[in-house]
Amino acid sequence: MESYDYLRKEFETSFSNFPKGTPFWYHNSFRDTTRSCSPTFKKLETYLPYDLSTKIFLGQTDIETLQSSYKDHGFGFLFYALVRLLKPELCCEIGVLHGFSLLTVAAGLRDNGNGVIHGYDLFEKYPYHHDSYENVSRRIKSLGLSRWASVHFSDAFQVAQLFNTEVDYLHVDISNDGDTYYKIFEQWNDKVRKVILLEGGGTERDRVEWMVKYKKRPINDTIEKLTNKYPDWDINVLELYPSLTVAIRKNNQTFCLD
């Protein structure tokens, strides 16, 4: 299995009081987000348990055996909660890896009784961190989620061209940098109705080794520019490793809660 230690170092130094296994919802960045977003964003807390060992949906135990940087602080609970709250019908994920977030969203759609998520990746054609198309497809089937999830080969920046209709939920995790954020918003601003999630966004994420080595455009500075350029979006960052940017469409913040 690939290691994500190359990403963790900066986060462990900055958030020594929030080691692996500490839920993201105990950090101030989440609390600040619940205050700054629409008050209904606080309904997310309804789906957030006391600790990360809690099981809240069928198949969670199997999904949590998959490798993902999102597991360290429980971001899977966020993916599930957003789906349960927003009731999306059409979801898109760009960058699937082993399928952790894709399968979590599919489980939420199943529990809603409606919706589908399409995942796009280069899979084995990508030279770095990847899993095979067949492996991910097999996991979808083994968990009984074929009705709610499917995967496809595609370059990340060609996916938008495949959608002639709006999607409700977009998640992008493709070795993101500031340029990635710009391109995604340019391509998807008019195509996403409810929420855009992008891996990264925290100050520490901009200091990871490969971002510095290859002089990538910082994400943190880019978010401020996107906030000014796209005022229809309420953009906030959950800072714990690996950090996650949550952009909610301001005119579509009416959440549904069972």
C-alpha cells in the first residue's frame, strides 16, 4: 500500500493537539464554518458521532478498511452527512483512488433511496497513487452499491464536458493545487447546484513537500481570490489533515433532514 506520510508531516507539527483519530468536528475550523455558513449547516452535527469508532451506516466497516487520507480525522462522516442532508440526485467525483469517498457517498444515496454518483479517474493509467478500475468496480458490486455508484476512465479536466445537465455534488481529489482549484471553478461553476468539495485548502497543505518542490500555486491564497470571483459560493476550509475545502451554493442552502 502507498503511504501518505509525505503529506502528514506539516499537519502533525501544526496540529499536535489533534493527532490522528481526533474528529475534525472538534476543531475550530469546523465550528467557525457552522457559524459562518447558513444556520442549517449546523444540521451536519446531527450525523456526527462522539468518536470515529461509531458505525452509522451499513457497509461502513468494509469501506473504512480502504486506504484514504480522509480517514485520519473522520471526513467520511462529512461525506455521508452532506449526502443525507442535501439529498443530491446526481453526484460526481473526480479522483477515486481506492473508492473510500465514492463508496461512502453511494451509501448515503442508498440510505436516501435516490441518487447516483459517477466516479472518474485514470486508475492504472496514472503513474503515481492509484488503484485499478477493476478493483474499484469489484468493491462497488461487493458492497451492493451498483445501483448508486459507477466508475469511468477520464482525464480530470475533461469530465465537465461529459455533463450536459447540472450535478448536485462535486468532489475533486487529484493532487490538487491552486491551479486545479481555478480550473475546477471555471469548468463547474455553472454546472454544480449544491456543493463542491476539494481536497486541500489548509495552510499546511500548501507546505507539503511536493507542493514546495514543484513550486505549485498555493491553494490557500487561491481560495480568497475564488471567493471574490464567485460570490455565489460560501467557501470554507476544514483544516485538519489533509484539509478539505467546502463550497456551498448560497442560493441552495435549504437542507433536508429526516
